[in-house]
Amino acid sequence: MASSDTQAFSLLEERLQARQVDVSSVLAALQAQVIETPSWGYADSGTRFGVFAQPGAAVTIAEKLADAAQVHRHTGIAPLVAAHVLWDFPDDAAVESVPALAESLGVRIGSINPNVFQGREYWMGSFANREASSRRKAVQHCLDSVEIGKRLNSGVLSLWFADGTDYPGQGDIRERKRWFQESLAEVYRAMPDAMTMLVEYKPFEPGLYHTDIADWGMSYVFCKSLGARARVLVDLGHHLPGTNIEHIVAFLLDEQLLGGFHFNNRKYADDDLMVGSINPYEFFLIYNELVKEELQPRGNPRVEYMVDQGFNTKKKIPGMIQTVLMIQTTYAKALCVDRKTLAEAAGNGDVVMAEQCLLDAFNTDVEPLLRRVRAEMGVPEEPLKAYAAGGYQQKIEQERGIRAGAGGLGQ
């Protein structure tokens, strides 16, 4: 580190010590942080109006893993890659090739994500489809995904369903709920003991009248009925405007049912924008609840931290590096809260001081901390600049060009 960086770190260390923050513990926590990036985040994506191809976008699982490895190489905290079964594994050979390839690149497969929303047979739903044959196909696909997860040593089956209806009377909501319970239970029973099922919710889209798993409470009920290895997945974009997401997070943590996140951000609906890009203070308050659980654990199992974003206008890899850095920065700020003063202020009814403890941490420039962490981990202190200078982006754009069917929404 340069002398100016050392001086900046020393000044920040003094301020944090005055807040009764153990800087060595903060550094250790930041070095232990693990973020999972999505394979589909390196492929072409778009909007409901069309797919917008980029030069260099990944098509095969090999290319996606290579691109994800660049993110991990430049940040040091993104070793996991979420896999999407239909998009990443067109045949058994693709599955067979992944373990050795991922290991050679310094990454590994994280969550396994079935796809029960894209086929024509799922037009009227998957687990809640009125046609038994469509329900059966969806369940079998999830069972096959469990087997793929076992082969890839994945410990997470991540489930999102597009099931819903557009008009009142289109379906019997109670009957659809029972179909969901039966189907989820069959998949849950097939999972090995080391695998966790994450059940995601979403209030609307594509269903415009009702969605079968519309909010965290419905996901909670399904998970409770399944068993200890089923937990709720919170996608930050899957909430109605004004929802207090940090409240949901705190509640689920206390219930020991928070399983993981899909990190992104929204302005209007499920926009899949970069996490923290629209409301960074909300993201900080979410991480504040997570850090409280780390410092004072109440029994919630391991939380999976996963990115789920679509880069339509940003280049894929630098956009993902920027995302990981935003997560790292927000985590660092949440670790800088003066929790003793906060507890005293809250206990004394000092609302101003309690809020100020959070604002002080949120407004802290944690860059000196992050530079120290990166230096100790042997990764670039300025990851985005290092990636831009490394030539990988130019190389893949020249070699891959623009191609159809780029392994995600571009299929």
C-alpha cells in the first residue's frame, strides 16, 4: 500500500476505534465474505421488448465460468457461480465438464436454478398448472436438477416460479396452493441431507392478477411445511413500492428461516438494476440487520448471498465487478456501526442518536479498509481499473463477437 493509503487507513482506524469498532474483526469479516454471481449475468439479456446482444457475451457454461473467474480474480470474494439448468446444461457432457473446468479457473458452482417458466407447457403454470402432465414435467425437471446439483457438489436448490393468473376466476387459488405443497414436498424429499431448498417469492409478473407465491409470508408457510432445509429467498426487486425489506429480513432471521438473497435494485418494479444503484441506504439497512445476526447469532443458518441482475446497457464483466464492490462496500459500512452507542440510545429512547449511529456508518468512507483487505488478499486495490487495463474485455469482444442464443434470455 502507498504511504497515503496507510495514512488514510490509520485515520479511519482511529475513528472506528472511537466508535468501539474492532477493526481487526472488520478486516477478517471482509476477507471471509463470499458472493455468488449468476451464470446468466454474463450472457445476453434484455427486456420484454427484446434481447439486446453485446459483443463478447458468453454462450456456453465454459465461457460463463471463465468470465465469472475474472470477477473473482479481481475482487477475491466471488468464487461461486449460480447455474441455470436449461441455459447452462444442454446435455450431459456439459454437466460432466463443469467440475474440473471450474476448479481450473478458481471458481465453483453455487446454487442450481431449475427453469419451469420458459417452456410452452408452462404457459398456465408449472407446479400450479391445472394439467397434471405439466405439473409432472415441472416436478421431474426439479428432480433432475437435484441430481445435477449432487453431481456438481451444489448445496443449494434455488426455486422461482412464474405461476399465477391474469384474471379473477381463472384458477382456484386454494387448489393451486395444494398442488404447490404436493410438488414442493416431492422435490424436498429427493434432496440429499446437505442440500437446502430456497423458495423465492414475487408479488406480480408475469401473472397480473395473482401470483401463487406472492410474498415472504407465503414462502414462509411453504418452507415451514417442508422442513428445516427449506428457507425463504429474498429478491430485493420482488417487493411492492414502499415495502420495508429490512423489516422482512429481521423477521426471517429471528424465525431462523432466511435462506438467501438475490441482490439487485429497482426503481419501479422488478428492474434487475445493480444493487444499491437506486436506494443505497435501504441496502445498508438490510445489511445492518445481517451484521447484527453475525455479531449476535440467534440460530439462523448460513445465508446465501447471490447476485441476480441483467446488464442490458452495461458491459457484463465490469458491471458484475462493480456490483460485487457495491456489496463489499455496503457490508463494510454495516460493520462500522457503533453498536454499543446504538443500543444505549435505543434503550434510552434517544431517537436522534440512534439514527445518527446508522447515518455515521452509512456515510463512512470505507475505501481505506477495502484497499487494505484487497492488498492482504492479493487482489487489485482498484479492481475496475485493473480489469479495464488487463485486456480481457477486448479479447472476448474480438474473439466472440455478437452471437445469437447467448445462453440466457437470449436463447
